[in-house]
Amino acid sequence: MSVTSRSFTPTSGARTPPSDLRLLLLIARRSALESLRDRITLIMSLFFSLAFPIFMLLTVLRLQTSANDKAVEAGIAVYFLIIGLMPTTSAVGIASGQFAGEKEQGNLTPLLASPASNVAIYGGKVLGSIIPGILFSIVAECVYVGALAGLLGVGAVRHLPAALSFTMLALVPIVALFAATIASLISSRVRTFNTAQQVSGLVLLPLWAIVFGVAVKLQSWGDLALVALVVVLFVIDVILTIVSATTWRREEVLAQR
């Protein structure tokens, strides 16, 4: 009797465990959805994404009457960074609560006891903390561009310096990821959410000053230098995130009392 191939087909028993990337994305999705349930965070995000861009146009840029002036165009481009970063400030508070806050509530232990790797847990927490802010930031930039076109005309948008505008937009997720990584790193090594939030605020305060200070200086940089800046900062972000994720140990979090 001939033996069919079915005889050699293994029976479906144990499931193949999900990959680290899939677990990371699942953790990020859960963290992002949880953060949107906080009413204060949601209200502030809506304010910074809908009302703040229009407020900036009506109070600051409306005083600029010549859209063809190079200095005015550069100033308008710089506001892409400011308007884009404001909705992402919530990422620091969310990231501060990813470890210390969830441990206080007793929600972290089941995740740490899961088969997910340290990299998947840490990376998912960081990604989940910036996703809501980035989405609201996209809305803010769209509102800004639409209001700008309505106030100064479509031509004003078309004549904006392309390289500077691209740099300002690219810096938004880069700075947000850096801030969230630092806040998550602090949150994973302290005991309470309040401590994580306070320490993160103190550590990141110089970052915001540097970012806005450098943004003003970028107006005088060449296009190639602007692209190089974005690439270098992105590489720094990736390295910092990988190093933070690989050096983080769940045992340290569980051992904290």
C-alpha cells in the first residue's frame, strides 16, 4: 500500500509564537488606544491640532502682509515645527506612565510575564506613546496649511522654501520619538508615575529649548545641510531606541518596590 503525503503531515498542535515585530505592534496598538481614553489628553490634543494652528495664524502670521518676502516665508516654514510638535507633547506624559504608571495600577506584571521579549515590550511602549501625538500632529499640519492658504492664498503655500519646510516636518516625529524614548527609559527605572513625569520634564526641558533655538538658525542653512541634519538625527533616534530597548531588563522593573 502506498503511503500518501498526508501520513507525513504533522498534526496542528502548538501554535507558532508571534514574532517580536508582531508583538511590538500589538503592544503599541494597545498602548495607543489606552492613551486616547484619557479625557484630558484627548481634549488637549484636539486643541493643539485644531484650534492652535488657527490661533497662531490669526495672532502671529496675520501681521505678515508680504508673502513674497523671504524672511516671512522662512518664518512660516519654521512654524511647521512648532505647530507639529505641540500635539506630540502628550507623548512624554504617556511614555512616563507606560512602566511606572502601569506598575502602580498593577497592569504591568501580566505583560512582563508574557513571552514577549524585552525589545518588543519596550519598543511597543515607546511606539504606542507617540502614535496618538503623531496622528494629531498630521491633523494640525493639515489645518495649518489649509488656514494658511485661505488667509494668504495658495501662492503663499507654493512659494514656501521646500527644503526648510520638509526639515521642519521631518523633525516633528524625530523629536517626538527622542522625547518618548527618554521618558520611557526614565519611567522603566523609577517607582511612581509622578516621579517619572517630573524627572522626564526636567531632563527634556533643555531639549525643547535647543530644538526651537536650532529651528530659528536653520533658516540660513543650505538644502544639503538640512537633509543631512534630518538623516543624522534619525540615525541617532534609531540607535538610542535600540540601545534603550536592549539594555532594559524587566527583572529590574519587577524588583522595584
